[in-house]
Amino acid sequence: MFHPLPLYVGLRYVRARSHKFFVSFITWTSLVGVCIGVAALIVILSVMNGFESELRDRLLSLGSHVRVNAAAHSGGAAAAQPAPSAADWATAARLTRAVAGVTEVTPYAELQALAVRHTEMVPVTLRGVDTQDAAGTAELARTITEGRLEDLTPGSARVIVGAVIAERLGLAPGDTVTVLVPTVNADGTPEPKLREFGVAGVFEAQIQDLDATLVFAPLADVRALGPAGGASEGLRIRVQDVLRAPAVAARLRAVLPVGFEVTDWTQDNASYFRATRIEKTMMSLILLLIVAVAAFNIVAMLVMVVTDKRTDIAILRTFGAAPRRVMGIFLTQGLIIGWLGVALGVALGLLLALNVETIVPFLEHTLRFQIMDPDVYYITSIPSEVHPGNIVIIAAAALVLTALATVYPAIRASRTAPAEALRYE
């Protein structure tokens, strides 16, 4: 069977067993280094994707994918525009439900307040929910650890508090807590409102920012404490695909009348996910150094092979082989070693990433330690989520690095002078 000369000779060099020990050792080290680097990148990024998804799910469990609120006025002519009325909110809700991708629209009210018990005070967000809407309160019901959601009835003056708030104030179902809401009269003088609530239950979303700040109360009770005009009210919107929330928010801005402001979860939690993206980027660059070191090993290995094969190169050149053919021989050898390492790394990385939830408990049981201590971390298991796009980028980056590593040795081989190489042969 016909084989191109560079491919045929390059494959022979890869399979040859007559290499010196040190050259063979560096060859295998390079292949294993590329394999480990690629596998580590895939596993680490998959785990970080899993943590990101877990964080997103927990942040959104008691939040909204998209929110519609009354637009804030900064002064000028727009300041004269009145706050939306009940009819305006009903129209906004109807228009919102008609937008593609929207699955649920629930009214809510939210106030900044202080929760007071004895001498302790905690700043909280008092959020009113429609307790008659089973779909809108399903996530809250799932996070309740003490008490019952059914006790949160309009006019009952009861609340459900976060686990951290309950711990700080020493609250349990049946206790009372005073809520102070700062308000301002029409003449600009402050007039705080005080209301005593009974604790109907405690929830735990396992996110510090939620468990330490949120207090849920019936929607009517929160509206009664809020300022006139409904400035604290809004619509809580959930969508089919949470990752498409920004696109849904853009469509809502196009259909809702002036006077409403639309925000999505990527804006509300931008700092969390910006930090995650930075961590993923830095981790990828650091782990890519493993592949880079392996690529330098390929350079060293090929340079030694070129030195060892100077006589062979000179004979090929004497028989009429062009420099580019000689270059192709060593490009072939380097690419096969590098790309075989990449292929093995992708296979190993996928095997580990897809079985993290099995491997980690086995290691914890065998080594008798827990990686994610429940006394320190909310998330006690290590999630993994493989994204095909990440695999393609990692494999492509590794292939490019290993391909670049073959260029210098191949050029050096092509410049070998036959007369010089055969002078003492």
C-alpha cells in the first residue's frame, strides 16, 4: 500500500523501539503530561459548571427569573408620572403572560425593614407572597424546615423567616417578632411603622444571602405596611429556560408601557456569576500550563530525535528528499504523540467528570475524610456538569499547543546539511 514518505517514516519513528532510554522516557512523559492536563481541565471545569448550576438553582429557588417593578424616577419631567395603579399592574400582568417563554406570573411586594426581638435587630427584606397561588409558593414550601406554609394566611399577622435570622434572634414557630418599616410622610418627615408578627415557620434555602435576609408574609399584610402608591410592588416571573431569561426580559421591555422597569436574574446576581467566570478562566489558564509543560517536553524529545537521526536525515536528503518532506516526518511524529495524549486525556476526563458523584463518595469512604464539610459548606456533595462546548475548546487548545511544539524541531531537521552529517560516517 502506498504511504506518503513523511507519514510512513514518521510512523516508523513513533513505533521504533531502538530509541535511547532517555528519549523514550521523555516521549512517554510528554504523552502522559498532555493526557493529565487535558483530563484535569475537563474535570475541573465540569465540577465548576456543576457548582455554578447548583448556586444558580439555589439563588433562584426563592427568587424570580425576571422581575417587573415600577420605574424609579430621578427627577425632572418623568418625576411627575404617577406610580402604576392596580389597573396598570393587571394590564402589565396580562401583557407579560402573553410573552413567549413566560410560564408563571405572580404579584409580590417587598420592603426593607428591621426585625427586632428583645435587644437584637437584624436588617431584613420583607417579601409579600400570594399564599393562594400554589405554583408561586411551591419553591418556598419545599424549603420550609419548621412550621407550615398553610399557616401563612392573609390577615393572620404571621411570617416565615430564614434559618439564619431565626438563629440570630432565637426564633421558633409560635414566637413573635417586631418588624419596623421606615416610611416617609408626604411632607418628607420620617414615620416608621411597627408591626408585631407571629412566626409561622422557618425556611432554609442553603444560601447565606437568602437565609439571612428574607422574611415572607402574606401579600396583603406587606401592602398594608408599604408606602402609598404601590412603589414596593412588582411581578415575579418564571420562564421556561432560565438561561434565556435575558431574552425574555428584552421582549417584556418591548411590550410593557412606560412606567415599568424589567430586570432579570443575571442583573440581580451579576457579582456571583462574574466571580465564578473569573475563577473558571484563571483555573483554566493555570491547568493549561500542564499541557504547555508537556508540549515543551515534546519539543525536547523531538530535538533529541533529530540529533539522533542526523545520519538518516542526511541519507534521505542525498536520495532527493526535499526539506519539506523531512520536516513532515518530524511533524508527523510530534503530532501523533501530542494528539494521542489529547485523545486519551479527553477520554479520561469525560470518564471522571461523568462519574464524579460516584468517585468522590468512594474516595471519602476509603480515605475516611469528607471533602465538603457540612459544618462549613452549604453544598456537601461535588456536582459535575459536562458542557460539550468546553470539551471542544479544551481539546482544540491542547491540539494547537502540541502542534506548535513540533514546528521548531521539524524546521531544525529540515535544515540538516547532508555533507556535514555524513562527514565522519
